[in-house]
Amino acid sequence: MNDIIKLDIKDGIAIVKMEDRQGKNTFTKDFVNGITEVFNIIRNNQDVRVVILTGYDNYFSCGASKEFLLQLQE
């Protein structure tokens, strides 16, 4: 995991916190890598029954960054 995406699992509940304060939860390479890693961990944990996905303050997600979208075309 990275500092942008945080995971806490307790009693079968996975809480995923998206906290890219600098990028305002824009889908950058680091953001997508972090969220992918976290959901791979969740997928491999048989105890998880519920996933709660949160942002921070007033930000949930601001979509993909221009740089990230251009990278997908390469």
C-alpha cells in the first residue's frame, strides 16, 4: 500500500480510505496502483464481507488526471 490509499480490516469489514490530498483523489498512476493493491488484498482475504470506500473532507474522487489518461493511450 502507499500513503494515498489506506486499508483497515476489522470484523469482516474493510474500510478503504482514499486520501490523496495533494491530487484531490484524482486518478494518477500512484492512486490507481494503490487502489489496485488494496483491492487485491481484500480479494484474497476470505474474512472480508463488506467494503466501505471513503474519500476525505469534501473529496471522494475527481476522476482521472490528463497525464494518466494520455498514458493509457501509449
